[in-house]
Amino acid sequence: MKTQQRTWTIAFGAALVLATIGFGVTANNFLLQAGTTLAMYVALAYAWNIVGGYMGYPSFGTAAFFGFGCYAGAIAQNAGAPMWLAWPAAALGGAIFSAVLGRILLGMRGHYFAIGTIAVVEVMREVSNNWEALTAGATGLNLPIVAGSPREVGMLFFFVMTAFAGFALLLTLLIARSKFGFGLRCIKQNEQAASMVGIGVLRYKVAAFVVSCALMSATGAIYASMVAFINPDDAFNILMSISVPVIVTLGGAGLVLGPLVGAVIYMVLDNFVWINFINYHSAVLGVIIIAVIYFIPQGVVREFVKRGSVLLRRDTAKAA
């Protein structure tokens, strides 16, 4: 059974890779941009899922670390670092920053933690607005423009962002099947009980926070290189901190496929509403998302599995 499951998983992964390559080669510029945006949301959703899904800490600080990565990558590139080195440098900077910050924030729980992460976003935006010597303030920073035609550049960043989203998915799969992932799920259920059975609660929480924020920072650095210009309002957009948890909730928090499915649903809904209700886009999208979460609170993936199990039991009963 395990061998068969592994075979199907490999086949599905190979088909997905081939479909992604085919899309990247044949899609027009508009579709490439949409695909890159989808991949960015997938990467951010997987990063958030480590803390918010597996560990159960409702973070609204995505924009803080995404923006940190934007500026870290931009500053590194403007200082002469190659683009390919600026991205891991931003991830490393995000990891160090989150390791320090995590020991403070993770002492809070529930809505206190959520409010604390929102405050970090606002503080980071104010710092980037006022530290003009480093960030150029509200004027924003220009980055070196990648050489090539618009289509070539679009294809490059589509494949880079998609590959990074795939890396985030594989990392989540490894975490879900590891002792570390088991420890995070124990912390989500009951921190005191987890501590009593020998799990280093603070160590696990900080490690999860660092991995999550490093992924977000790397995503931000790739995004900054793609758009070649950043400013505080774009990099530290609080709407991103709201959209990413919504994406994971739509798909199913704490699941390997939840962020991927949620991101696809969110993008489809967003584009459908934008085309049909352009004057009321945000309001209509918000109502639809609230309705979906209300009627499917555990996420689409869990609902699909539950309904599939019910149908399977019915078929089995009929056959008997």
C-alpha cells in the first residue's frame, strides 16, 4: 500500500512539474504574471502554515517579514551583490531577525500574539518610512533591472517563484512527517502537556517561527527583484497579512495540500470578482470568503476528504 501511494505521489509530482513547465513556456505575459502571483501566495501560505497551521499561533505578521526580505534583498543588490546571492542573504537576515523577535512574541498566546504580530508590521513600515539613509524612505528603492525582454524576464521569475513554492511545499511535507512536526502539533493541542512529555516548547516554537519567517523573507526578496522597485506601503501592506491566513484557512490549516488548494481558490475568486464586480471588488470578495469559511470552517481539503469518505462508506455498504 505504501509503495503504491509513493508511486502515485511521484507520478502526480512529475505531472505537476511537466504542466508547470508547459504553462511557463506557452503562456502569455498576463498569464505568466498571474501564475507568478499564485506561486508567491503559495510560498507565503506554506510559510504561514508552519506557525499558524501546525503550531496553532494566529500570526498576522506576514507583511513584516515579506517586507523585510524586500528591503534586505534590495539593499544587498544595490550594494553590488548578485541577485542569486541577495535572496538567500535576505532569508538569512529574516531568520536572524525572527530568532530575536520570536523569543519576545512567542511568550504571548492567542489574540495577544496576533496583535503583537500586527504591531510588528506597523513598526517595520514606520522604520522603513523614516530611515531614509538606508531605505530611501517613502520615495522607495530602485533595484537593478534584470536583462532581457519582458517575456524572458516574466518566464524567469515565474519559474523561480514556482520552484521556491515547490521547495516550501516539500519542506512542509518533511516537517509534517518529522518529530519536529509532531512536536508542533502537540504544542497546538496543549503546551503544558507537550512540555511534560519532554518537548522543548520554546525551542520548537522559535525554530518554527524562524523557518516560517525565513521563507517569507526569501519570497519578499524574489518579489523585489521581479518588480525592481519597492516602497514601504507596498512591502509592508497589511492586507497581505490578512490574505495569507485566509488562503490557508480556505484550503485547510495544518495540512500539506491546504495552502496550495487555498491559494488556487483565492486567486480564482479574486479574479472572478475583479472581472464581474470591479467597483465593489473588495466588499464582494470579502463576503464570498466569509461565506466559504463559515460553511466550510475546516477548509476545502478536509471537506473533500470527509465527503469522499462518506461516499466510500455508502458504496461499501451497498456492495455488502
